Amino acid sequence: MILLPNSFFMFFLLIRLKSTIVKLRRTNSAIFFAFYGMVFLVAAISILRCVVSMTVNAAVTAGDITDKVLWLILRFFLLATELSVLIFGLAFGHLDSQTSIQRVLLVTTLIALLYSTTQGVLEFMYPDDRFHVAHGDREYDIFGHGGMVFWFISSIFFFLVYSLICLIPFSGLRDRFALPTKRSFYAYCGLLAALNFTQSVGSGLLYYHISNGMCVVDVTSFIYFTCFAPLVYGTFLRDFFSSTQPPSILFSYKAQTDEEDVNLPQHSQFKSDANPSFDNTDVSLSPNPLYSHVGINAELSLSADFYDLPSGDLGVSSREMRDVA
């Protein structure tokens, strides 16, 4: 059941691979490269896990270990992709350079590795008896996602994270931070919040040996492992690959009209066309999949020291600075 949807999605990616590579090279966008690479990798690993799991004998120790390790590897890449999407949107969403992408991927990889390591230790050292199979003279444990307690706690945590992100645009924080402007980003977070909440309910029921909880965790697991990669592609990449118009430079900061002084984020720097890069990297400016398309002719060259000087020292008023932004 998990193999077929992922195979169809991989087939879709492969038949469009040539045009996708051309579009990515023409755009030279580090963020789009990262998004597409993660989606493609997750789909490939999911197919590999399904094929191996259907091939090995779970009743044999080697087969059981192989199956669980592949589950852990797949969960690792899925979680790394989840965290990367969130960090791109909330912290580095307006940056598009090799350095910022590498930093994001490093952070998400370390967090996902810590999560998967903890899940692996619980899976092998403390297997959940609810996933113990006794079939005749054969007894073995199938993958239990780290146990119901771990699954419940992690699901509740991610539910709270995604729910808070969905509520940020309705709070005062929207005037203080540069937030993603695409509604699809918040729809994506809302779907994952609902999925994690349902998983927490199912794992909680199963922890108290209520058999209906197994149906809940099975359905939510099926949805997550088959729909996550297509969801990321459809939310953040579909418009980009289907568009025939060249991308434009994006600056999606919300103007602060209630203050006389404009406080631009420290990590947002306007660059001229002669030096279209961030973090001293040679990567062209291009749109970000988490922000709406707003074209700006940025004929402005300001160094990082711009943010360390008061507006009077620059010879421009705060109103002129706001007009430029």
C-alpha cells in the first residue's frame, strides 16, 4: 500500500526530470534545489524501504533488523525535510544562498539524527509489546515507531509547533518578523498539525490497550509515508515548475506603518545586481517557495554596516528608507 503511491510519484518525478533540471539550472536557486532534492530523496528511500521490507523475512533476526533500520532511515529523512521547510520559512525563508542552505541542512540533520537515534534505541532496546508478533513457533517484533509513549510525546510536540505557526499570522508577531506570505505554507502546517494530533490520539489509545487505536495509527502512518513528499512538492514546487515566466527577486517583509523608525531584520540585506549574493557566496538571487512573488528593481547597494548606522548618518530619512523597502 505504501509502495504503489510512492512509485507513482517517483514515476511522475522521473518523466519530468529533464525539464526540472533545466529549470533549476536556469534559475540557479539554492532553496529550490534543496526542496526538490529532499523530495526526490524521500521518495527514493521510501520505495527502497518497501522493496526490502517485502523481500526480507521479518521472522529472521537479520531481516527484522534490516527492516527496522530502513524505517529509521526513512523517518530521519522525512523529519529532516519537515524541519528544513519550517526553518526556511520562519528563520531563513528570505535567504537563498549556498551558505544559508548548508547551515539549515546541518541544523535539521543534527536534530533529525538525534530524534532517529532516540527512536532507534527505544525500538531495539525497549520494543513495544503491542507490536510483538507470535505466529506459531515464530516470534518477532515489527517496527513500533519507538513505542507508544515516544510516539505520543513527539506527536503532541509537533502538533503544538505546527498549530502555533498557523496562529502566528493572527498575532502581533506578524508585525515584528518577516513571515511567509503564501497561504499554502499555513495550509501545509495545518494539515500536519491535524495529522500529528490524530496520531497522538491513536498512540494514546493503543498505550491503554484500546484496539481501535491501532486503526488510527495505521491510517495516519499510511497517509504520512505516502502523502508527505507529494504534499511538499505540490505546496512549494508545483507553481515554480509549471510557470513559464522567469522568476523575480522577492522581498516579502511587511512594512511597519505604526512606527516612524524602520527596523529591518539583521539577517536581511539588500544587494545590488552587480553583487547578487548573500553570505559572500556566488549564487544569484531567486524566489523563495515560501513567499509570494513580488518583483522589485533593487538598484541599491548597502553593506552589512548599513544596519549598524543610525538613519541620520546615511543621509536618508526613515520615510525614504520605507519607500525603498
